[in-house]
Amino acid sequence: MAEVLHLLAAGSLAKALANPEPVAGRPVITRFGASGLLREAIEMGAPWDIFVSANTDHPARLHRAGLGTPPRAFCRNRLCLILRPEVAGHDAAALLGRHDLRIGISTPGNDPSGDYAIEVLRRLDRIAPGANAVERARPLTGAPDLPVVPEGRNTYAWHLVEGAADLFLTYRSNGIAARTDTPELRVLDLPEPLAVQASYALITRKGAPPEVEALADRLLAMPLQGRLRVLGFDPVPQLHRSPA
């Protein structure tokens, strides 16, 4: 049996990167999860050939440790607000500032989505004193000790439908996926003062075989980048390979 290639990627990319085709006869095994937890797994010796993170910090850390080649820009994402059907209103900032509404986020440190969400809430607290948005946020995903989402259900839709939160602050791509799961949910873009952009990066294992670079090139090219756009991401234009 041909030796496998290991692709580790942010959970938000699970649909985009699912079921990759073999490269030169070598099957590709995927593992999706919170980028911070995946980076920790790599540092602890988990098998990997390519790691796609939802931020640039985790790949940069692996590169500094001598484990991988220089990170490359992969795509971008934006944050949005997903609302339960019962929540009325179209002003994302006003909704986040309401103390009667519970805010769900992913776990900061483990998952870049949570880090980006905290940055949004910090901005809100600066422009709306008394909102106390950061301290009201509840980590609902991105940690191993949190409730397990039923198989086949979208994480964000399930938490909202089950009543764990009234609002979920996460990636726009997750908002699109949540509405596919539960069309009654609403998704709001964030106003400019709160708009935070997520930058994803790809890194390959240092000393990996040529098939790994071939897989990386495939991920950075069309049609995959076009598929990302359909799923709510912003492909990075004019991608260039970084020197090893």
C-alpha cells in the first residue's frame, strides 16, 4: 500500500478540503480541528505533511521551530454574526451590546476564530462603554471538554438551536454553512468599526517528499480556490510560492 500524506487543516475548511484526491498514487488523510490544537499535536509528534491554519501565527511558530517551510498565504475569511430566529434586529453592533443576549464564540488560544471574535468584542467595548462584550462571551467550541455536536449537524447551528447562545460570532463561511443546516438562522455582516479579517496560511513539513509540494500547489490553485469563494472565503490573489 502506498504511503499516505497527512493534511491537517482548520475545521472551517473541512467542507472545502474534504476527500482530496491521491497525489502520485499516495492517498491523502485529512484531520480537521481548531488550529491551535492541531499545531500542538504537530509539536507533540503527530504525523503531518501539510498544515493549513486559520491564522498565520501557528504556521509561523512551526517554521521558527524548524519543523516546516515558510508559511504561504492560503485564503482570507471575515467574521459575521449568526442569530437565532427569535432575535430581532439588523444592527450587529447593537445586538452584541445587548446584555440580555448571550454571545457564543470559539475558544481563544485554541481556535483563531475565538481570537478574532475577542478582537471584535474588544473593539465594541472601546466604542460602546458598558457593553462588557468580552466578559459576556461564552466559548462553546474549540476545546476538547465542550459538548460534542451530533454527527451531521453544523456546530454553530446546533448550539444556537439548542439555546446555548443567542448570537454566535464566527467566520462568514461558518455562517453560510449554519444556514445550510438551519435556514431559519440569520447572518449579519459586521459594520466597519468591528470588521476583522482572518488570514489563513499553509505550511509544509520540512524535508517532505515532492508529492507534498504537489499537493500544496493543488490547494493553492484553481479550482480549489474557486471553491473557497463559493463557501464564503476570499481567495488570496496572485499567490506565490515561498522559497524553502
